[in-house]
Amino acid sequence: MDGRLGQLENRMSSLLYKQAVEQDMVAGILADAYQFNEDDLQPRRTESINKAPE
């Protein structure tokens, strides 16, 4: 059973890493295309945090 849980953990870690890389790529593309800066992103960040499930 531990072996299967370890495999699941490794698979989930791999998928989360891939998702984070893809998300960072998209964010970079959008930021480059629209020239966002930190001041522009703060209201969006606040909105996203407020929408996040608990």
C-alpha cells in the first residue's frame, strides 16, 4: 500500500509542477503582451485571493 501511495504522491507532484510551469508561461506571455506591472496586478491578485476556496 505504501508503494502505491508513493506512486500517487510522485504523480501528483509531477502534475502540479507541470501545471505551475504552464501557468507561469501563460502569465509571462500575458504580462509581456500587456506590459503589466506590480501595481496593475495588485487589484487582480486581491480579487483572486478573495475567490479562492478555503
